[in-house]
Amino acid sequence: MSDGILLAGVIGEPIAHTRSPALHGHWLARYGIEGHYVPLHVSRERLHDTIQLLPELGFSGINVTIPHKEAVLQIADSVTDRAALIGAANTLTFTANGKLQADNTDGYGFLENIRQMTPDWTAAEGPALVLGAGGASRAIVSTLLTSGCPHIFLVNRTRARADALQDHFGARVQVADWTHIPDLLPETALLVNTTALGMTGKEPLHINLDRLNPTTVVNDIVYTPLETDLLAEARARGCHTVDGLGMLLHQAAPGFERWFGLKPEVDDELRRVVLGG
């Protein structure tokens, strides 16, 4: 833009709940960058036209949330390998030549969150047990496989969706029935809940953790509440637990760096800001 003010934002439907403006706004203020990050309510019908208009208005890029993560792949001029593998994008960048690049940083955010909170953990330590087969699960499964996880037990209440992910990712993903979760726990090195179960206002997550190994790292991508019942029970059993807020924070960093030209830091101060404290 001619006046030097940088613009980025997030599009979705609905969008009022997003914490991304607080997150990016904190970074903009911290680093003294003259820019704005704005939430935009965009319907499916207006998605294509809106994305085409944004660079003309001076936007460097946008985040994408539900329900547009898959649809934007069809609009983009180029798609990163990881976004293509996952089948969805959450980060769009408008390049200097007017082209639109689509990327997916959800898996990156997941992995950096685990690494920050559990520095000694590696994906190669043993099998992962992933609950859920939605968009977040696709990103996490993809990232674990490319990071050296030997194999993944994938469990979903609707088995057909889990079978579809197994077809997509191959033999290192093993689908199991929800009722078999207790039998998988003893050999699980990493347990990840990617479902909305246990989130404030949603159904609780009911699984029997009696056979959970205390050496297992347990992560819940839900961050409202910050400590879910799954994390509380796992911690009581001696497990190292990782809440879901860090995934939100870390997935935002690559986009911020591309749009505003500076790699931001994810720290305790940022966590407090995003949590409203």
C-alpha cells in the first residue's frame, strides 16, 4: 500500500469467535509494526470474489478457517506440498506478482507446540493414538508421519471417516474402533485428541485411561477449557500433558512472518494475551 500500512486478516463463517486478531495484534504492537489484522465474515458464495479483491485493497495475506479451508485450494495459483497432502489450507499469501499461494501450518503449529512443551519428545519414540478424523486430524497425522512416527492408531466415532484417512495416508495408519482405545493405550507414546469432545459447550470425552502408560505424552488440541478433563486425568496418572493453545499460537507464526516481515516469538506473554489475561 502506498501509505506503508500492512494488512492481513482471517476469513471464515462464523468469525466472531476467533482469537487470531488478539494474537496478531499483540505481535504487531510488540514489534512496532504499522499494520492491522482484521476478521472478515465471508460466506461460501462470496469466497472467490472476496479473495480476488483483497490484494487490491492492500492485503498481504489471510488466514482461513471453517468452512473455507478446502475450497481455497481450488482458488489458489500454487499450493504447497503439505497443504496438498493434507487437502486443506489455513494460510494464504498474496505474492508480489499477484499470485495466490496456499499453505497449511496447522501441522507445524501442532508439532512446535509439542516440542516447546516437551523438548525431549520425538515423533520416532513410538506409536501415536489420534482421536478424530476431521481436518485437524489430517494435518496432525500428516505431520507425525513425515516427522518419523512409526505408525498411527486412528480412532473416530464414525469409522468411515477414519478409513478414508487411512486410504489417503497409507499403511502406517491403522484404524481401530472407538471401543478398542483402552487396548491401544499401553503401547501409545503420544495420545492426541483432535475432536471437539471435551470442549466447553460440547459433549464430554469419555475414554477409559486405566491402562494409560505414565510415559505417554498427552495432547488435547482443545483450549477451552485450557485443561480439559482428558489432560487433568492424564496428568493425575503421571503423564506429561500439552494443552491446545500452543498449536493456535504456533500455526500463526509462519503467516505473520510472511505478511509482516518478522518472525514472531511464541511465549508466556502471548499466551496470557490470547487467553484474555
